[in-house]
Amino acid sequence: MGNIIRSKRFWLVAPAVVYIGFFMAVPLLQMAYVSMLERGDYGGVNWGVFSMDAYISFIFERDLMDNLVVNTDYLQIFARSFGLSAMTTVFALLLGFPTAFYISTQPQSRRNFLIFLVTIPFWTNILVRNYAWMLLLRNGGLIDGALNWMGIETGGLDVLYTPYAVSIGLTYTYLPFMVLPIYASLEKLDHRLVEAAFDLGADKRRAMTRVILPLAAPGIAAGCILVFIPCLGAYVTPELLGGGKFMMIANLIGSQFGAARNWPLGAGLGFVLLALVLISMMVYSFKFKSLPEESR
Amino acid sequence: MSEVVISAKSVGKTFGSGVDKVTALDDVSVDIFQNEFFTMLGPSGCGKTTLLRLIGGFEQATSGQILLEGKALNDLPPYKRPINTVFQSYALFPHLTVRQNITFGLEMQGIARKQADDRAEEMLELVRLAQYGDRVPSQLSGGQQQRIALARALAPAPKVLLLDEPLSALDLKLRKEMQVELKRLQTETGITFVFVTHDQEEALAMSDRIAVMKSGEILQVGAPREIYEAPTHRFVADFIGDSNFLVGNLVDDGAGKHAIKLGGGQVIELTQEVSGQRSGEVTVSVRPERLGLVAESKANANHLVGTVSTVIYFGTDTTYQIDLGNDALLTVRMQNGSGAKADFAQGERVGITMSPDSIRVLAD
Ligand SMILES: Nc1ncnc2c1ncn2[C@@H]1O[C@H](COP(=O)(O)OP(=O)(O)OP(=O)(O)O)[C@@H](O)[C@H]1O
Ligand SMILES: [Mg+2]
């Protein structure tokens, strides 16, 4: 340890370490503390009064006789959020892989331009983008209007304020997070390996499933994680495109700190989410450790 | 020889268009026979890889066609051709074990798992890496990867095996070993090998026949001895081994015999047939080791005469540079040792002996 502190390299990273340590660890610890306190009657917490109510009420509620009975309300919101995030991840993968593959087959000069196009949505405010999607998706909106104009009677699209609208919006928001890592792994894929597959009798489909996909797997997995996890924490999109009728974890947490005035529960929900994410990350890294060095 | 397996008919290939247009192959015709070790030899950029990729189906010919056993391959994609390739970079699948690499091609042919595994063992034995089946390519040395690439390409028993400079990444010792190994594999499997190299020694040592290429054209095709002893072009004589080149006027004695008259007036008699149309200035070549030296006093009318300008002693042999006058220089290499009485000093006048059949009149 003494060695590390004395070395010059340590002082180079010291500001980053302090920043991350302070601004990441401290709020996290503070929230962990809050989640284990008793809720205050008008919001906030009763400092120093410990209570595990937040974690208990995640699964149970007290009936009139003060007995604990199972309450699945929060579990349902979690399950729904995971389901919706999974659906979004699948959409993003279905759209993102072909996009990344196409870009990786273009000449070098074209590729950079196409990648630039993929990242453009990042440059616009997320609220603006979501309002734009509301205009697109609402009944009589651009999509609905275009369909009607083409003679397809929709009788009102009725997509806005449904889980699908939320998923469409999230797919759009996080698609670049899927495209970029997959592109990175496809770009460094040795084209001669694909030629070798053809040479050995693999047609295009089997060259894809037997060589390209396995070699792009780390990129695909990274893309899925980068889409899935932010989706779990999405706040703005479910609020706007789901019309508030459709609550996801972040909205639930938000409401606990806001209207519901139950800070410990809000913090506790955050920690349950964190635990679930960490577990899935561990499963991921375990799964990919079994792959040979080269393809990672 | 036996049947023709691969036949290229007036094959042309250009890349790009307009000012960027590159002619990689220009009207190449060649027949490759069954069970032969056929080598394409030429300097960098002469179109060897391009011709190989056309045979493999990775590129399409701009003109002409390639036949496999008499049938045009034209648009047949690589995966439908009974031709396998050993890539220069080996291109082993990093996510598969050695065994899975070898069974890949067999699986694609729909061969049952058990049979494919047996065949993989057989191939591993053949390349002498029987214990390495469960490793992944990154755990192998360059030479071992090379062998696995061979085993993988040979496993589906292709009609033709294409090898693009497969030994160029290996060090000299390993390269010599693999040359012997490759030759053994070719003889044992009876598969036609089409081998690409720019190393003339490698080509001479391994091949049944060699095609010498230069800027998109095949100049000469023949057995190693033929290519070495009877080159048809200056480029061939120059690229393979060392050669002396002399420029002179072709003269005809009227009775079908030809001779070359050098600038200084000296004459070289020829026994080689020279096509009727040739006349005027021609280039002839002769290998340094096919020349000998005698003291001027012993020289007769058939000998060229010159002055020793340099003597370089190499141990096994000695190289003399002889000035024939008129800027004509000849290099003579004479073996030292048994019975060699050759010992000439710089500045000495000498006669040069040469057998007439060692003198080749070259196409321009
Ligand atoms: N895809 C391509 N696009 C444009 N030009 C190409 C392409 N492939 C090859 N060429 C050109 O065609 C010519 C022949 O190339 P080729 O790769 O066949 O040479 P080679 O004989 O294999 O050389 P080396 O010994 O260096 O491998 C070269 O001038 C090369 O620049
Ligand atoms: Mg090449």
C-alpha cells in the first residue's frame, strides 16, 4: 500500500478516485442508511430510528389486524419492468445487429459516417425526443395519419400510453448502446475467418450462425447489458409514453420520494434493484468466462 | 501425365475502374493435373493470390473461365466447390477447439458426428498432433497452427488444396521441416496441391511443376529442372537462381545451325533450336556453374576468352568474374576440392568452356 501511494501513478488517478469515491460511494451509503430507517410522517426519515419496514413492505403489507400478508404490487412492477426491459432489449437486438453488421461490411470511410449517424439521437434532449414520439404515436398522429392516408383503417392506433409505446421509445433511446458494441466486435472480426467458413462448405446462414455470431457474442452480450440495465431504470419514457398509467421501477421509486412520502421504501427499492442487477451481471461474467480467450 | 483437374482458360482479372484500374491477371491459361504438386512462383504483386482466389471462388474472373474436371466453375460459390484452402494467416476459428476446427468442414457436408470425430483423429495423426485435439488455436505455436490449418483443409478430402504462402510466417528451420511435411502429405493423400510462393528454392524443392508468373502473366510452366536449366524468358532465368546474360547478334550459318556474335567479335555456338523468325539482337543466358575456366594457352577456337576481374572464394566453390571486353561480364562458379586444378588470379587471361546445351536463347 505504501508503495502505491508513493508512486507517481497514484497521484495521477487520485482526483478521479476521490471524486468517484466521494460522489458515488457516499450517496450510495447514505441511501443504504435511509432505507433502514423509519419513515417520517411528512416525508423524510426519523434519523436514528432503525426499521426494516422498507424491505418487509416490498413483499408484505400489514392488514387491519397488524398481520403480515403478501402484497405483490411492488413485485408486479418489478416483474413488469424486467419484462418490458427484456422486450426492449430483444427489439434493440433485432434492429441493432443487422445495422451493426451492415455498417461493418461498408468501406472504412463510409463506416465512420454511418456510426456518426447512429449516435445523432444522443445529441438531442431526451424529453424532446420523447415528446416527438408522442406526436408520432398518438391517435391521429403522424403514423396513424399516414396509415389512414394509405387506406389502412386503423380506427385510432391506440398505441400511445401502452407498454408497447414505452418499449418503442426505449428501443429508440437505447439502440445506439446496442449497435456500438456489436459493431466494435464485428469490426475487429477477421474477414478471413468468414472466408475460411465458406471455404469449408458453410453457406451464408451457417457462416453467420457458426462463425460470425459466436465471435460477436461478447459484443452482443455487452450491447444487451447496456440496453437492459438503463431500461430498468428508465423514468422519463414510461412517464411520457406510458402516460403515467404504466409504472416502471424508477417511477415507483420517484413516487416514494415524492407523493407517497416514503423515503425508506424508495431507497430500499433502489437497493433491491441494485442487487438484482449485480446478480445478473455476475451470471453474465460467469457465463462468458467459459469462452476461449481469443473471442472475448 | 494424368487427367486435368483445374484448367484456366484465358483468365483475366481487373480490380477497380478508371484511373484506379489494376490488371491483376492478364489472359492466363494453365492446366493443373491430378495428383500433382503445382507451384505458382513470382514476385510480390504478380497475381498469385488472385489466381488462387479465383480458383477458390472468392473472386470472380473478369474474363475467361476456370474449369474443374472439365466443368466451368463460373458462379459457383466457394462453399459449393470441392476445393479447400490453407490460408496464409491460417484463419483457424478461435472459438472452436482444434478438433472442432477440423470437423467443421465435415459437419458442413452433413457427416455424422462420430464419423467426423474419427476423421479428425485420423487427420491429427497425419499432421502428427494427435494429443492436441482439445486445445484451442491460441494455445498452439505457429508451426502447430499451420499443421492444424492443413488438417482442417484436408479433412473433407477436397479434389484440390490451395495453399497461399503457407510457410512464409515460419522461421527458416521450421519452414524446411514443413516443406518436407507438405510434400509427404501430398504424396500420402494424393490430393492435387496448388501452392503459392515467392521463394524460388521452396518452389524448386517441392514442386512437380512450377508456373513462373510476372505482372499478371504466366511466363513459363515446367518441371523444376526444366525451369532451371531451360528458362524461356530473361525474367525466369533471373528470378530463379543466378544467371549470366549476354547480348549478341543471332547469326545463321545457312545449314540450320545458329551462333551468337558478341559485341567484341567473339562467337558462341548454339545447339538449341531457334525459331526461324528470330534474327538480330538476342539475349542468351547461361548458369555460372555450367561454365569452366582454362588457362589461355589451352583455349581453342571454341572458347570465349577474357580477363579475370574478381575472384571470390566461398569455401565449397570459387566465383570468378570474367571481363569479355565491350562491357560483357561473365560470372563463373567452379567447385573447389576434388581434382579441381582451377586457380586463377586476378588479371589473368583465361579461356571459358561451356557446353552448348547450357546456353539458352531467351524470349524478350
Ligand atoms: N481487392 C483488390 N483491389 C485492388 N487491387 C487488388 C486487389 N487484390 C489484388 N490487387 C492487385 O492485384 C495485383 C496482384 O495481387 P496479388 O495479391 O494477386 O499478388 P501476389 O502475387 O499474391 O503478391 P504477394 O506475393 O505480395 O502476395 C496487385 O497489384 C494488387 O495490388
Ligand atoms: Mg499473395
